[in-house]
Amino acid sequence: MLKTGSEAPAQGILAGPLVQAINISRSLPLAGQPIHILRDISFDIEAGEMVALVGASGSGKSTLLGILAGIDAPSSGRLVIDGEDVTGLNETKLALLRNRKLGIVFQSFNLIPTLTAQENVEIPLYVSPYAREARQRAARMLDLVGLSDRRQHRPHQLSGGQQQRVAIARALVTEPKILLADEPTGNLDSHTGEQVLDLFESLRQQLGLTLVIATHDNAIAGRANRILRITDGRLLHTSSNVER
């Protein structure tokens, strides 16, 4: 597997955990008053971990995942990814970060309905160093997630589990270090959800991925190395599962 080059750490940032969230807060104004969504959250994530962000609907876990993905910005605090302080980067640089180091999987799949599975997976490669290899790389990734015989199918011709596999292949085709997933089994039945979790575990081992999954699903939490439990925008505690 080809690896993307690693950039030198930004000045003043020491090598350390793959992800460092430092006093992250997020608030939005409503009728002149701030609504606090996240409050002073700090944690580290080591390379190769599978971490579950656990909390009820409205707890702030999806907002926190969005900040890790560079989709949302914290109101205060700092975020360091792979030794680089990414707090306050402009959208162009955030897009480059997402393309090179982060893969994102959404609950609703977000596939383009008029494109085939192959074409959906190719999309991130068009603005990456691998643009000339887009067709071959997308085909290899679809094979890795077990969909080599569905490359020319459009989303409406695929089951929910197959669509999620296409979304996972698309997130991983640029070989990111970190895969972020927001309720990845939320639209799937329990059996298909278990298959997706098995796939995550297999890909983590094969590709050396770091997984961060926002969920309220106990099955996902039970498979994680570590659980970060979010309640009312606060990180209440972390807990570790038995070494996996």
C-alpha cells in the first residue's frame, strides 16, 4: 500500500498523539445568548486506536466529530492532528487536510445517485496526488470492502449495507491516517450493522487506521479500545475496554 508523505510538525508542536483536542468548546448565539454545545473538552488519541464517542442524541458528540473533521470550528481551544495545529486553518487548507489525512463516513452515506459505485469512490482522488490512478485505486478499494462485483451499480441498485461499504471505500481511497464515522450503523439493521463493524475491524488491522466513531450503539462501544462519554457537551470520563 502506498503511503502519503508526512509533513514536518508545525513550529512549536511536539510529536505526540495522532489527535490532541485541547480545551475545545463550541457555542452558538441564540436570541443574544450563547448556547453551549461543547464545554472545555480535552483528550488524546493514539495512532491505531479505535475510539468511540458515546452519548445520547443532542449530547454534542456529532459536533465534536465535525470539529475533528474540520467541518465545524471550535469557539475556543486547539486541535492538533498528526503534529500540526489545525486550529483556524482556512477552508482551502482544511479541505487539503481532509483529503490527505482524514476519511469521513456519514450515517446517510451521501453517495451521488447518478454515479456508479466506482465513480463515487473515485471522486476524492480527482484533487489528490493519485488523480492519474483514480480508476485503479477505486477498483482496489471496492475489492477490499467486498464490492468488486458491484462497481458499475448505482446507489439505488445497492442495499443499505452495500451503500455504506461504498461510502467507506470512498473515505479510505486517499489512504488517510484517521477514519471518522458518524453513527455508521444508524440506518442499518442489526445484522448488516455487525457486518460493517467487522469490516471496520478488518480495515483497521490491514491499513493501520485510527478510528473515531460517534455513536449511541453499545455494540460499537463494546468493540472500541476506548470510550469517550459525552453528556450535555462535557466529557464526563474515558474508559478502556479489554485490549483488542
